[in-house]
Amino acid sequence: MVAMLRKPLGEHLLDRGLLKPDQLQRALEEQQRGGNKRLLGEVLIDLKLLTEDQITEALAAAYGVPYARISPKLADPKVIPLLPRDFLEKHVVLPLFLVDEVLTVAVAEPSNIFLHEELAKVSGRVVQIVAGTSRDILATLQTYLPNDNIFVIDEIIEEVRPEEFSLVESKKEDVHSLEAAASDSPVIKLVNYTIFNAVKEGASDIHIEPDDGALRIRYRIDGHLVERLRPPHQMAAAVASRIKIMANLDIAERRVPQDGGIHVVMDKKPIDLRVSTMPGRAGEKVVIRVIDNERASINLEKLGFGYDTLKTWKKLIEQPNGILLVTGPTGSGKSTTLYASVSDMNADDVNICTVEDPVEYKLKGINQFQVNDKAGFTFAGALRALLRQDPDVLMVGEIRDGETARLATQASLTGHLVFSTLHTNDAVGAVTRLFNLGIEPYLVGATVTGVLAQRLVRKLCPHCREPHAPSPQERRALERHGAAVPESIYRAKGCTKCRSIGYSGRIGIYELFVPDDRCVELISAGSGMNEIRAAAIKGGMTTLRDDGLEKVKAGVTTMEEIYRATV
């Protein structure tokens, strides 16, 4: 039996020097406000006075129970089934190991004096308990007891026999055989596992790539491709067919590219998947874009704008008319910036209409339209029709041709605010791109009120980043861009939380070009890009690299990331 606690938890924490009297008093008052429904430890954690580790360790010492940092390495997976799964999850306990019929179990509540007896009764063994945080125990349980809709890939591969897929590999296009193979349990499990795991890891794309005698599945995470699975190559055609069935594509057609969509629900959250197939030498390559609709609700403040840049951009989107362009390569976050901008403007008295290809995120209260080139519903045609829909704000997914560019220009001249994107290397490059699309220089000067160029760079993992003194090369780079050289900057190291990469998540770096009078004169005169860019920098424009180096100084990212993303 666990010993009784002789002192209240608060006094014990005071004795250990973990709390000051005024902090304890504050926590007790907060607990009383909630009607004493919450434990004191929970209140201390919510108030950020102590961590869960400190509370658990203090409780363990008070009850005379060993404290341990629980992890998958500490637990023997063979002893976990000694207790029922529902019991483990209900009581937040984890069997660790069995030695001489003594079962050691980690518990999150060493104060529960009745749990010790129940553990012995249910397991049928002598039980010794250690204390661990509920966070660590649950994380380890998830490792060994995955959710019902996660599939163990080893079991999937063991179920697959090459002879089961011999018909798929035959030269004959037997649609019935393909459909039967695609409906086979191992194939369904593999596809479900691939999609679930990609969403869980925060992947933006899934690449399913057949080759001679191999099938490779890679995820794009934080902009970088990482290999995750290598199923038997015999599954390639069946996997492609399964995905095509889910996306309502023609499984008999394997000679031309196809595009489709899949809608799934994970953890009660809708996820849209955009499917693209491409016939290759060794079979069909499938790429699935993962579109998490919750990302559409992101606000401008969370994208990584500097204070001055964000302040200026918000002023620009409040203007009644003009053209605002967001530029950058594919995958640089242009759509996210546009969605965040129009969401920021969304109000009952504003009519916002978008024309997209495709509609990536569903925005509540905003009229969204998807182009259909086969039906003749192009960007230009949609924009022309929308001008008769009494819009206040128009968002055009991309300006691809001269007609769309002319219509956007006309819309801005007639009192509309127009958002769109262009594929250019920097902000000023958007001006010359409009010249090339046939827009007269004086119209560009009169309508373009701002251009935002952006890139996405990986953020340093906050758990393992380490400081170091800037090298001579890094010092010269910072000095060359007029940045003060700090005593230390951070570099990537790698830990379990970031999969030993050293980076976790991405953030934007930005270059905002707002033409002043001198730049408008140069644009209207059709001047070259270099001349306009020089005038913009002289007028105070912060370049992409300058913004990136500020994030390096702030410890957000590294010099390597900035130089990789900028020229």
C-alpha cells in the first residue's frame, strides 16, 4: 500500500523550495474560484508556476514512490497486454517490465492509494509502482497501442503475397482484376495508413512512386521530401487503382494524366486530398496534396510578418481599390497569405468573391468559384462575370495570361480591390511580368498598390536548437546586409521531437514593395527592373534576404535556410 501524504501538497512544495508562499496563495485562490473542482497541481500547471514533471516528482517523493521519465525505451511491449487497454487508458497507467513475477507499473497519480490494489487484482501479480507524468505515459501508450484507424505497416506487408497481384502486373488491361486487387484488404490498409500517417506528420504531399522492382512512398514535410515506406512493388498498380477509385477516376485509363479529389474525416476533422496521376515507365506515379481546411483560418499575425511589414500590409488591404499581388514559386505559401488576408477583411458589409483553380480552402461567408477550363469557365471568363456580381473585393487565384491581367486592371480602375498571385522571383519582378503580359506601363503604375514576395523557410526546433558564435562568413553576410552582428545565433541540432532533423515547422520571409512617387514614375515610364528595384530599396524596402537575416538574429531559423530560399 502506498503511504499516506502527511502534509498537504502545497506545504510539501514550499518545503522543497519549488513554490513561494505568495505563489501558493495565488494558486489556492484560483482553485477556490473554480469551486475546488480542480486539483492544486492542475492549477499550478495552468498558471505556469510549475511543470507537470515538477508536480509529479514532488508527489512521488511525498508518497515514497520512485519517479521516472517514462519513454518507449523504458517499457517492455510484451508486458503491456497484461492489463486491458481500456484499463490503461482510463487510469493512465503503463506496465513497464516484469521481473520475478513482480510487475512494475508507471502511474500518473501516486496519490490514488486504491489504484495499487486494483492493479494487483487485474494483473494477477505483485505490483510495484513508479510515478510518471500523464504526458509521458500517454505518449508511450500511443506508441505501442495505436488508434484503431492506424494500421501497423509490418502486418500489412506480411499479409501481401506476390501471387495475389500477378494479374495486376500482366500486360492485359483487365479492369476487373485491377478493381478486385484495389479492393483487397492489405491494399486498403496500406492506402489508409499512408494517408493517416501523412496527415499525422503534417505532410503537405504524398508521393507514390513505382520503379523497377520497387515501390517508394515519400512525404513532403516542411518543404522537404522524406521516404517513409517501401511496400512490395507488386502492390503498385493496385495502390494506384485504389486511390483512383477513392477519387472517382477511371481505373481503366492508365495512358493519360488524371486529376481528382478525395474527402476524408480524421479525428472529426475534414481533410481534402487532391489527387494527380501520371503514367510513367514503371507504372502510374500518384501525388496526393493534403489540404487541411483548418489552415484556412490562420490569421496574418501567425504567418511570420515583421511588425512594420504587417502594419503596412494591413493598411494596403484596407484600401477601397487597387491591385495587390503576392509572388513566389510554387509552394511558397502564396495561397495561405491570400486566404489570411481576405479572411481578415471578411465582414457582413463586404462582398468578397474568389476565383480559384482549385478551391483549396473553404472560407465561411466568402463566395468562392472554381474555374473549369474544359467547360470554358476560365479565370478571365469568371472574372468578367464576377464584375457583374457587385463585388467589393476580388481574389483571382493566379494571373496567367494577358486577358486576365487586363480584366484585373480594369476592375481596380472601377473601384474594386483585387488580390492575385504571380510567379516571379521578387516583388519588383511582378511589375515587369505585367509589362510582358501586355499591360501598359502607365496602367501598371496607376493600379498596382503593393506587391508581396515571399518564401517559406524551416523553423529551428525550439527543443534542441543550440547557440553558437557567428563564423567569419556569417559575420560578413550579416554586415553586408547592414545587420548588427549578435554575439550568438542558433543552429540546428536534432532531437526526438523533430525526428533528429533540427527543424520543426515553417515560417514566411517577406519582401513588400509599395511604390512611392519615384517608383510610380519609373513604372509608368516602363523602366527596367533593376532601376525600379534600386529605387525601391533606396525608399526603404526590406528585401527577402534582409527579412530572413532578422529571423536568423531572432533565433527562428538559420543562415543556411535563408541562403537556400533566396538569391
